[in-house]
Amino acid sequence: MTNDLLKAWLDARRPERPAELVARMDAAIREYPDAASSDRRLSEVLAQLGLLLLRKVSGPSQADALDLLAADAFVTYAIEAAGEEGSDVGTLVNRLLREAA
């Protein structure tokens, strides 16, 4: 999975994401370039990005609110991608819950 393929997949989602959310998600992809690697499934890359952003949130602020929205979007898309891949969505959700705790 490359960052270009990741961005193309995200850009193909409908309905379109608000511009501010797109910008934050694109920034996260740049901030964490190691999240995407050739041997990882799309769902795993999206889940990892969501967890990384969630861990970044430190308190109530406008920047943190946008990070939370982006983290939520990454996790939601990870679940969608897992379904498209034929992966066990329940396993992914349980792993995300454990890692987010």
C-alpha cells in the first residue's frame, strides 16, 4: 500500500469528505509515512493512522477536535476497507478497541 494509493482510495469515497477533514487526513498520511507499507492491507493502514491520531489528542482544543474527527474517519474507513477486503471486521474492531484503551 502506497500513500498515493491510500489517498486515491480515500478520494473515491462518497459522500465526499469536507475540505478541512481531507486536509487533516492528508497531513496525517504525511506525518506518519511508515503507516503505509507494501505488505500491509488498506484496512490495517487506515486503522493504524486512526490510532496514531487518537493517541496524539491531548485535550480540548480546536486542533484536537479535528484530530478526533480525522481519527474517527480513518477508523470508519478501516472498517469499510476490511469489509471490501473480505477480512474479519469483528477481529479488526476488537483489536482497535484493545489498542485504543
